Amino acid sequence: MFETSNPKHLYYVANKITLFPENEEILIKLYQPLVGGIAIALYQTLINDYNPYGIISDSKGIYSLQEQMDCSLKQMFQSLHKLEAVGLVQTYLSDNVFNNILVFKLLRVPNADKFFATPLLASLLKEKVGVPTFRKLSHAFAKEAKLKEKPIKNARDVSANFFDVFRLPGDEAITPSNDVVEAAKENKVHEVEEAKVNDKDGIDWEWIKEQYAIYQIPASEIDLKKNQIRSLMQTYGLSEKEFVDESLPCLHGSYQLNMRDIGNTLAENFKRLNTRENIQKKMKESHEKALAAIKGMDDNDIKLLKEANENSPAEFLYKLKTQKGGITSAGEKHIIDNLHTQYGLPEDLINILTYTCLTYDTVVSSNLAYKIANDWLQHGVATAVQALQYIKKRRDSFGKRRTSRNYQTKRVEKGTDWSKKKADTSAGMSTEKLKDLFKDLNNK
């Protein structure tokens, strides 16, 4: 999966396909609910962008696609990734002397029967449009396909074959001449493939099936629970061998995999086992370059960001709780697993979210985690770098408001300093006059 923030990045379309009316109907009614209107517009735009006589120097920037579709760069790449996932487009990076160019290979829209025969596509369509609409679409396309050809009953093929009608001189029918062979090569055209779901996930499912076969777990059970296995492996950063080893205590003589028990076991028994070393070796160089480009972050922020990218969510949580002298609960791991599997948050963003939760509380609670996640998503925070910048911005803003409140002028009432006051003895009555006054009062 490729994405760039440079709208001037060059691209060209590698092949031409033709959309017939029946293809457009499938594209709009079946594919559009899956990929969205912008993706369909992008697919049709790329079809019309093909230039059979164009050369690499004629390549255009991807900003031209944005202009035609009136969308942002982010929306364009999100739509492209959806087209890649359902198999309508394949994207390549072609390196040349100066830079690399995006090359888009287009694939034909398959017939409706092949679409509905692909479980991933059909299941996703049912989820998007609902069961009643899904059934209605299926019945409509099935009925249309049957009307295209009437069945032939109680008949045999009596068509003439080639050799019944035509004669070739000499051995031409057995061994074609050089002219015929050269003409075949000259007119050989690569047939455009039909779209197929891009379901490659880098997991060696055959190896996993072989390992479970030792414990009498059938291969069909692995196929049935692929999505759950893949989700757990991604959340905990496990290789195929590590996942099988961790799940063995959950096999109790049954011919099925109890995914709930396996998930709970992984959550309870998780330890750092260098599960992500191979990934980190590949990402280390590009990651360090990305860190060097970050502006406005101190060493602590960069260190935190690096750890968030190098550790799986469960691993990162375990480290933080250990540093604080606490323990990691199964409930906390269940929360971060849901954030990844149910809501699709990237792992590095989940790690920064975990760090933020633990700065407010001693545990990662669902209320706080979902509250922070909602706040970030509503403010366009989708990566670990954006999350750190957003946290720092909020922290600086809060500090300024607090400082302004501290320096507000207050009215302070001044008290009287009686130590500086002296009794006034200059004015008043003499002792003799006071005696006379009291005498007068007594007489009265």
C-alpha cells in the first residue's frame, strides 16, 4: 500500500480497458456500495487517462486526478486503496534515474456471477446494503443472466468442423510455416485480467494448517476462522509459529479452535518474545528518517514516538505498566484489541492513546480510552505523530490559560497597622473636671 503527500508525484496508466453497459451496471450496483462514489469516479478517470502513444516524460502529477474528481489527496488515496483491495486496480512503483513513478494497471469488471461467487465481496456487499437489498440484487442479476441464453434440450451437436470444410496444402496443418508463426507472435496481445480480491496478507496459512493437522485440527477450521486468527496475530505482533505455540494449551481434544479461549490466553499470558524483530529491521531505516523530519518535538516526544512504532499495542501497554510498577489486566488488553479489530485504529496510534490514558489514570479504562479516541478522530488525528502534536498543543493551550488566570489583579483590603498608631492624649478632660462630672451625675 502506497501513499504520498506530494500532489506532484507522477503517474501513468499502463493499459486500456473498455467498459460496456453491462460492466457499468455491475460497477455501479455492486462495487460502488463497497468502495464509494469517489473510487468509482477514480476508476473511470484512469480508464480515460490511458494514452497508448504516451511516453514517461508525458506523465502527469496526481494533482490532475484531484482536479478532475474535486477531492482531497487523502480522499483520493483512500479511494485508490479500496480499488486495490477489491482488485479493480493494481499499483506499481516504477524506478527511473530521477525518481519513482506510480503506474496503475487496470483490471476488467467481472461478471455478476463471479462477483457473487467471491465470498469476501458478497459478504461485504450484504453488510453494506442489508439482507433485503442484497437478495434483490442477486435475484435481479441472476434473472438477467438467464435471459441472455435459452437452454438447449434434447439436442446433439451437428456442426461442421474445420477439416470438413477446408483443406490445407502439404504439412501446413501439422506444422505451420514460419510466416504463420511470426504473425501469431506479432499479433499476440496480453489479455486484460478480471478483477480479483486482493486478499494477500503475508500469513503462511499452509504452514499453520500443517502444524494444526498434527493435533487433528482440519484445514477447513483454519479457513473458517482466518479473520479472527489474523486479528489476534496483528494485535499481539505474533508470527505463525508463535501463534500456534500460544494456542496449544487451548486445544482440549476437540477438532475445533476455540477463539475465545485463545484470545483470553494471549491476553493473560502475553510476554515480550521479540515477536516484531523482523518487522522492525525492515522499518528501522525509513522510520529514523521520518523521525528526523518531525518538527516541534523534544527528545522525550521522539523517544515515545519511536517506542510506539516499535512495539505492538499489548507489548507497549505491558512496558508502560511495568515502568509504573503496576500490572496489566486482561480487561485493558481487551480494550486495545477492540480499538484495533473493531474500529481499525493503527497500532502506533493505539500506543499513544494508551500512554495518554495512563497519564490521567492508573489503568486504561474503556470510558477514558473511547473518549480520547473520539476527540482525536473528531479533530482529524489519525497517526501517532498527529496525536503527539495534538497533545502538546492542548497542553500548551491549557498552560497559557492557567498562567493568565494566575496573573489577574485582585483587590486586597488593607488592614490598619495599630502598631504605628499612638494614643491621642492632647485633647480631653482633666482629672478635676471628670470628678465634678461624676458628682453631678450622682446628685441627679
